[in-house]
Amino acid sequence: MNTIFSKSECLEHYTWGDDCHGWIFVDTDALSVKQELMPPDTAEKLHYHEQATQFFYIMNGRAKFTVDGEVIELREQQAIQIDPMQQHSIANHQHTDLEFLVYSYPSTKNDRIEIK
């Protein structure tokens, strides 16, 4: 049977950071698929994953990524892949919400190391 996913029909809704939101659509050891929303002027902490590759697709807004010290700005309908061991973070410095999909393979469960 095929499953239909949406924000209202997801495996789990969660909050993170400074009033950011996430919706989990797929959550296995091999793959994680999430939609996340970052309000204006929010950012996550710099971190990396030892195993997981992540693919971020911007749906709405503009994202500012820092990847291994390089600042990369993405707009709607652009994407970026972050490989294992790359130090990275995402920020929303705009006046509107930032919404994106993030695919992690394998999952980032127990695979997040924050940079102090």
C-alpha cells in the first residue's frame, strides 16, 4: 500500500533550535526524509556527520550554508549535497520563513557531532 505524506500526515513533528520545526516522512536506519522550517533570523549549530550524506532541497526562502568554512547561498529550487565529515550549518537571515527537504543516507541517528 502506498502512503501519502504531508505535514499533517507524517511520522513525527518535532521542534529544534530557536522555534524551528521538522516533519519526519521516512525514518529508517538507511534513509531519513524530513521537511524543516526555519523562521527568520535562525541558525543551527556547526556540526558534521561521520557516516551520513545529506541532500538539502530549498522549497521556499533562501538558505545560507557554511560548509567547511565556505559560505554558500541557495534560493528556491536549488539543492546542495553535504558529504560525511564536512562541517556544516544552515541559517535563515531573511525576513521570511525558510522551508526545505533534507534527505540523509544513512540516517543521522546517533551520527551528529557538534563543533564547539
